[in-house]
Amino acid sequence: MTTETDRVHVFSFGGGVQSTACLVLAARGELPATDTSHRWDAFVFAHVGEASENPATLDYVENVAKPYAAAHGIELREVRKARRDGTPDDLLALILRTERSLPFPVRMMNGAPGQRSCPAEYKIRPLEREHKRMGATTERPGIVGIGISMDELQRAKGWGEVDPRSPSQIREYPLLRLQLRRRDCLEIIREAGLPQPPRSACWFCPFHSLDEWRRLRRDHPELWQRAVELERTLIERRHRLGKDAVYLTRYGRPIDEVVHDQLTLGVDDPGTDEAPCDSGHCFL
């Protein structure tokens, strides 16, 4: 009979606020893996590619999270989706080379998101393969920790159950066990003397709020311009195929017509209808 101590315990690290707080709690020995264990074999960061990740997130993972983990005896691993020839793949490269399908959740004319396959291929599957490499199997599923806080309770599906899409993994939500919210995570990070992490998501993610797009336009004009050009490319491609346009916001218009300079702090955009990848795993 498999016991909790027999299982391989990994935490899906996204580089955002919740998962960084979990890293701090693990360093303090206070992050529950299950109701009987606080052991974590590794934190695993699924890297979607240098051209796609928020540069601030990559900088934080490399220069803050990794040194902190090493200083506290925690293994923080990095995994990538690989192409058939074994070279690391990049989500943006996939988007640009894929003509007829949309491998990320662009917005349709009515604002609804399209198919969201990027988390599975670039986050969930690479982490699952690493978990299996470490010893998780369908006969002895491993524990995968996901940094969903009480603010996102609705996202916590299948708690303590084998994931039907990844039968070698059992989902665990340590922050829910501790009944912590995002604001609590920010305080935990501050108490550890670490800077606040940036929001973890691809810079072109269609789940950004308007204020997140405004910050990109204000603080990273080069990435903003690339987002404008990416959306134009997708619209032109769809027109060539005789299909409706798609957008990076929910408003059914080009992003440079929707996003202006002034921050509203969410007043005119109460939030995204689905959460981004901040918690490090995208079980949607």
C-alpha cells in the first residue's frame, strides 16, 4: 500500500506572488504537502520560452527565487517543452509558425476566449514529465502542489484527487489548507526580505486586465509594440483564411485602440474572466 511518504512531492512554481510565498513557507517548514506531510522534493518552474515569458518574471526567478531556494536547501528546477529535435520550444514561436490554429486563448469577436491549449503543452505536460522522471507513476501518483490562494478558491478542482488528465499526479493546494489570501502571500514575501514578484504570465496573454496592458504600454514600450504587431499578424492571417478577426483583449477592437495610458486600478475593468498563470499551474 502506498503511503504519503512514498510519493514524490513537487510544487508547480510560477514565479508569481502565490508560488513565491509557498517557496518561503517551504523554507520555513510551514508548507503542507498533505494533511500528514510537509516534505517537498522539488519546486519546478515550467518555462514557456524567453520570447514569451514576462522578462521581469525570468529575472525574478533567476536572481531572487533560485538563490533563495538554494540558500534554504530547496531544489528549484526549470523544465521546458521540447521540439521533436530536442531543442527547447517557445510558445511565441509556435504561435507564429502555426497558420490555421490558435494555440493560445485569443479573444473572439464577442470577447470570449478561444481554446486555451498553451498551459497544457507548455506548463502542465513538462511538469508532469519531470514528475514522472522523479518517480511518480499511475500506480503511485505523486503530489503536485499548486499555489492557488483563497481569492481563487473556484479554481481549486479535484483537491486531493488523481488528476484525470495527468493520472500520475494528485493535486494539492497548500495555501487553501492554510486559508491564506493573496495579501497574506505578499506579507509572507515581505517578511522574508524578498522583493514583490511581478505578475507571472506571457507578455501577450489575452487574460491581462486593461491595467496590466496599460502597465506594459507604459513600462515596456518595446513589448507593447510587439503585442500590437502580434495582434495585427493574427488578424491578417485570419482574414486570409476567411475567418473573423481575433484580439488580445475582450473588447472586439485592436489593442492600440482600446488601451490608453492612464491607469484606472481596475475601475473600468473588474478583472479577467479566467485567471492567468500566476499560481504556476493552469488547471482550468
